[in-house]
Amino acid sequence: MGRERVLVHPRPRLSVMAVGGELVDICRTPGNGQVYDVNSYALAAAGRDAGAEVNRVGIVSNNPKELGEIVEGQLNRAELVVIAGGVGGAAAEAVRAVLSELGEMEVVRVAMHPGSVQGFGQLGRDRVPTFLLPANPVSALVVFEVMVRPLIRLSLGKRQPMRRIVQARTLSPITSVAGRKGYLRGQLMRDQDSGEYLVQALGGAAGGSSHLLATLAEANCLVVVPTGAEQIRTGEIVDVAFLAQHG
């Protein structure tokens, strides 16, 4: 190219962990009251897709001493930390107490659906950005997509850190939550004759199936529903964030 030097952006180092006494790794059979750790695997994959160099820590106990030691260790090696399961349930108070000792951490309610309850802070000597995500796998992935992925893309020097937005016509009614901006799972397709984008909502009514990770695996887009819209009729035009985007 005729240049002696070029500007480059190193891939940000991301540490991902899941907190919860009920979690078991996928190599084990869950017992009574236990569930598989989906979040650390799914969020690690999402981080790699965004361009980060990912360290999947896996399951972390909500025991304060153990949790504090592991998080503090990751703050020394990562430029971004994501913790799933630290905003609600039995583990929430322990997680927040430990993280507050390491720096500034705040858990808030955001006007979005799913994933309205989430946390953010800057921890450790280097004030490492740390995100607390819901335990619900779909909610965690949507919050990652909306909040965490753009930060990774910016650190890579991308001029457009957000997903490509297209307008599509709905093939079915869409119900969202009043007063919250919706990011709902969908399948985006194109009419072969007109070239118009069409979108089929997945997962049913808002709040009724946010736990169904299978629908997120089927989705290639998120339907963006404005805060003031509780119901979108068949045939209306909506904004759609296209997930099958690379580069």
C-alpha cells in the first residue's frame, strides 16, 4: 500500500462469568433445583462475534470471598467484564456488595424490554467497565447486544458500532411492554418480487416467553419497538436491527 505504518486496534479482552448457586456446567446433569449454565457460553460466543478476545470464566459461586477474589483477578487481565446473574434473585445482594468494595457499581432499571434491570460500574485500579446482566439467558443476550456490543465495536475503531437498521413490514401482530423500548426476536426476510423487507415476530406475546432461548437461536434480527408503542399491527413498518452482520 506504500505506507510504512498503519493504525491498528487490538482486540479488547473480555472476561465473562455467570453467578448462581443453582448453576451447573453443561458437562454435568442438573439435580433438583439446578439449571445449566447457558449464559457464560452464550455471552462468550457473543463477545467473540463482536470482535473481543474472550476469557470464559464460567460459573462463579456467590460466596463473597470467592466471588471477590475471582472478579478482582479478572480486573487485572481484562478491559471489560460481564457478569450474568448479578441483578436479581438470591445472588444479587452478595454480588452487589462484593463489587461495591472494588469500585463504583450501580444497578438500575432501564426503560427497555427484555432486560430492564441491569448494572454497570467501573471497578479496580484501572476502572474496568463492568456490566451486570440478568440471569434470564434471552434478557442477558439482548442487554449484551444493546449495551455491551457497541462498546466492543467502538474499541475496535468501528465508525458505526451499532447494528444495521432496516425498515420492514410486519407479517404478524407484535405486542411490547408499555413505557419500554422493545427489542423483540424476529426473522427478517425479503420479498422476492418487490424486494421489500418483511419480518416475522418470534416468541409470542411480550413477557410470555422471554426465557425461550430457542427463539433467539432462530432469530436473525431484533424488532425495535418504540417506547410508546404497546401494539403493532400486521402490515405496519418497523425498525429492525439485523443480527447477521459481520465486519
